[in-house]
Amino acid sequence: MDKPLLDSFSEYVDLLLDAICAVDEDSRIIYVSNGAHRVFGYLPDELIGKRMLDLLHPEDHDKTQQSINSVMQDKQVLDFENRYVRKDGQVVHLLWSTSWSEQHKMRLGVARDITRIKAAEEMQNSLIAISDTAHRTNGIKQICQQILFHLDSHISIATFGVEVSPINDTKWHTIFESVGDCMSMLKNEVKLRIANDNQIVLEKIDGKLMLLVPLVFDEDYQGIIGLALMEQDYSLNENDRALLTFTALQVATAIERHQRFERLQHLALYDALTGLPNRELFQDRVQRSLLRAKREQTHFALMYMDLDKFKEANDTYGHAAGDHLLKEAAGRITDCVRETDTVVRFGGDEFVVLLDTVENRQNVLGVAEKIRLALSEPYEWQEHEIELSVSIGIALFPEQGEQISQLIAAADEAMYKAKKRGKNCIR
């Protein structure tokens, strides 16, 4: 292209903020407008003679070469996006409109810097992805793992952890850690300060630069997200602050939803008064014991028990006393059995114990006697001493039945025989 023509051309295009570039057939720059300095970081004179492809982001080389081929064949390409590496090392996203002049043997392109637009799009996509993760993914750990993935595209994160604590409680519970014990460097006073101030803080802890993000709950909890950063010269900008605030909201919502689900699940499977498993959970436990006993040719036992003199105590001292007695009895029974056994409140003052894997009836009788003695100890209630006892019926698999219903019926019948014999005994 003739120099006088270029000079005339540049008088106008130098007023544009976009970069106007002209390259020869070998992609060497023969002209750039002043806007190139804003876009690429190089002065125009520094760019003359350079190959445009040498400034490309390495990952975009192939698709840019395909675009060049299209320009040479079709004479023009509109709205082509690629990335270049600026003089200062930063990556810039450009939107190109390019044409080929056969007469002047050059490609002429207009490049618009869309880095901020792309960053906004990435931010929006991340916000949508984080929200979708928080509402569609099951399990807090899985949610945190996916959120960490989305955050890491904006902030270089070394470790990521979440902890919560009931308000006015000094004990913090770890919900998630991307690396084991990565939250242990945070002292309780730091966590409380972040939770109480309700502000995102960037500070160094044990030589590591950390972002500390408060979690805000509707219920009586407080929490914190701790992110150790890869970049020690990181500075918190408004975009990252907005992203972290939104993330904290989604994490807190997911935790609350998980807690509500656990409470509902607990109510569905456990007795509200004693905290013992209910009939539904008992059916699952005893079914597993039955299948294992059949498979391994072993024994298990059911003990059906009813508290003697409970009705009299409940009528005399009131329902509050009755509730206290049931909870105390449940605790005493539980203390007499193994962790692998199951104590169930069947209703009223009736309890069932599943002894998983026993050798013989004599072993079961030993546990039953231990429970009988424990329940016969006096109960304290508002300066009153209340005495109860228990009648216990035993059914052993497979001697008293090979089906769950048969075993429950046999243990129930044995318990009633114990009551008829004068109560406070075992059958």
C-alpha cells in the first residue's frame, strides 16, 4: 500500500479507540493505528515488522490460522474472536472484522477489545453455574467441590474450606476441606471476628494470603469460607468481592437446606422423645440382620420389653414425669447393649432391642438381665424417687421364627407371659 495513502488513512483512524491493523501475506504488520497501543500495549513503531501470529495466545493459533485462510478465500470474515498476549503479559480478548485486498496484497482488520465483556460473560456463567450447583447437587461436599472448580477460573485457589458453628458456641464444625486440615490455621477468634463483622477480608495467616468470607444464615448458626491463594500479590477487586458474596450466600443456603433435610430425615426415622430409632428404621435394621444371619448361618435375637408400673407413675406425677422416665429408661437400655445393636421405642412404654449376631440364648439372657437390673434402679423426679421394673420377652432366630413378623410376635408373646408371671422377669 502506498505510503501517502497510509498517511492520509491514519489521520482518521488514529482517532478510533479500536485497533486498525494491516498485514502482508506473511502476516507481518505494515501498519497499525494508535488504538493498537491501548489494545496490545505496544507503541505502533514497536509493532511494525512483527508477525501478528507471534502475538497470539498459543491456544488460539490454529483457529486464527483457519480464519486467515477464510479471509484469503472469501475476502472477509466478521466477528471473529481470539486472544492476544499484551506487552505486559496480560491476555486480551479481541473481536475482529477482517478483509483481504487483492490489489494491495494486504489484510486489513479492525480489532475491538472485548476483554471486559468476556469477563462479564464468564462471571455471569460462573454465577449461574454456582447457583445451579447449590440447588441441584446433593451433598454439601459435592457442592463445595464443584463451587471450588467454578471459583478457580477467576481466583487462583490453593485450598478451600468451610466451617460452621452454632451462635454462642466455641466449637466449629468442618463442612468441607479441599486439603486435609487446611482450616486448622484459623484460630477461633479469627473466625468469630469474620463472622461478626460480616465483611470479606484479605489477610496473611501463617505466611499464607487468605480470603476469609463470612456465611450468613437465617437460623442460629455462623460460618466462614477460607480460601488460601496461590498468588501472594493478589488484591481483592469488586468483581471478585461480588462473586464471593454470591458464593457465600449459595453455600449458606445449601447448608441450611441440608440441615433441614437431615432434621426431617431424623424425624421420619427416630422417636422424637427418646431419640431412639422408630419402627420404620427398626424394620430396615432387622431386615439386614435377617439377611446376614441367613447368609452366614448365625443367630440374632429380639427382646420385647414393657415397663412395669409406668402407667401408675405417669398418672401420679404427670406426663412430664412420664416423658422423663421414658428418656431415662431409653438411656439405660442403650448403655447395656453394644453399638452394633439397636434399641427401638415401639410406642408408649414398650421397647424392642435387636441383638445383632449372638451365639446362643444364654448370651441373650445375660444382656436381658443386665437391662432388667438397670431399669429396676430408682428414678429421680423433682425430689421424688420412682421405682419401675420391666418385663422382657426373648425371641431367637431361627429357633422362634425365620420371618421378622414371627420373631416380633414370639418376643411379644414371651413378654406377656413374663408379665403374667408377676412382672420384673424375663421369658
